[in-house]
Amino acid sequence: MVTNYNEAILGADDPVSLENPPKPTVLAVDKYLSQTVVSRTKMKSGIPFAESTEPSKMSELMCGCRTTAKLIFIMIISGVYVPYGPEFSKNSEFFEHIPPKIFYILEYGVTQKQLETLPENIYFELVPHHKLFIVQIYKNVFDTGNLYSSVHTFVIYNEDGNEDGLCHVFSSWFDFKATPIIYRQIPFHELTELLKLPNLLDDDNTTYLFGNNLRGELAILFFPCEVFDQIACKSLEKMKRRNVFNPLKGSNSLKKLKPNGSPSNSRKKLKPKNKRVISNSRKKLKPNKIKGLKR
């Protein structure tokens, strides 16, 4: 899956001819972007992409974190290794039909009030009993009041859906330079620690996970598959039983990635930094229990 996608990125900007036709993955991504409602809406309204600079080349568009996260997410629930074909097409508009409140938080950001009153099935930390997540990191944009704007989006797939599961992390990034998909295999408990807010300000950790670094007052939200569509996400159980989809299986095995896609877990030990962060408690939040938020 990842190998195929990253190899397609390498030739995405090449001139097209009869001798050099576009790769199917590039065509599929272009089609997906052209039919995505939020892309058209953002262009009309002038709302910026999650990354700080807008991508322009096809290779850069293919590395946009939110685009890649959605494509990987749809490929996983479709049980395919490429972003095309009948199964992928059936789910290609998955994110166009999610609940409006969830859509807005995912696409445009979250306010202080929304952080205090989130639905019960959106979490501040990685939790077991869910297999597939869209994860979004937000940064407090001080000059706009209490708005938290998205700065990075990625996918977590917990193959067993429990605390003993091995988690597969898929992340790409475009911020002046394009970072193709980085893939990591990390045990649930270790990943939970890595994604705590103080550790997202540790450059060693974020370089390992994302190939880039984060600054400022952050918030992180975990959107399990079920928050978008209960029925579609039941397919994950069917795939497990039938062995239809396994990220480590197939001709595009994720284990082949080198070097930044390596499953290696080598990095420095966590050194949490004493920064202002939002509590990871999943209990009902009250304004005075959320650190770093100002009215």
C-alpha cells in the first residue's frame, strides 16, 4: 500500500506521453481531489490547508496530510492496497457524508467551547476497543481568539483493537517540502505514550512519527471509525475474519519501506517537556480543567 503510493509520488510531476502514461495511483488521487467537496469549498472561501503553505504540484498534493490520511483510511475500510477499483470507488465519498458537526471539526478546526463539549465518541487520547482512527493535531491560533486550527492529520490502525494490539501509523506531510508517507509499527501502550501532548513537543518523537516538528499550544483528537459511519466500520471485523486485508500482506508489503518507512522503533527515550497542554482526561470537561485555554 505505502510502497505503491510513495513510488507514484516520485513520478507524479513527470510529463505525460504515450511512452510515459500517468500511473493509476496518480490518476486516482487526482480524481479523488477533484470530487472532494471540502477542497472546492476551501478554495472558494479562502480557508487555508492544514499545512502552512498550499501545495501546487501533484507530488505535493499527494503528500498533503489530510488527503493522504483520508485515502489510507478509505483503502483500509475497503480492504484494498491501491486508491482505485470498485471497492475503493464505493467508499470514495465516505467523508462527504459524515455528521455535519464532525465534518466541521475535522475540516475547519475546533473552538474552546467545542473542546469542552465534545461527543463521547471523540477522544483526547488513544483508546482500545477501536481499530481505526483519524487523528488530528490542532494548534491554538491566538490571533483568532480561541480557535484551534488543524496542523497535522494521520491514521492509526490497531489490528487487534485492544491494548495488546500492534498499531500501524500512517503519516505524510507537506510544509514547504513534501514528506511522503511514513509508516510505523508501534505497540499500543508505547504509541499512547508517544501521542501524549507533552511528547508531541519533543522533536525526536515527532521526527520519528511524522518527519516534522510541532510547536505551540496543542490539542489532539482521536476520531474512531465508528464516529463517521457505524455500518461501514463493521467491514473491519469482516476483513479480520476473512483475512481480506492485512497491512503487512500482499505485493506492496509495508515492511519493504526504506528508510523513513522502516518499521524500526529506534529513537531516543521520551523526554516530556513542560509546556502548556490540554488535559487528556476523557471525563466530562469543565472550563477550569482545560489547561492553556483562555477565554
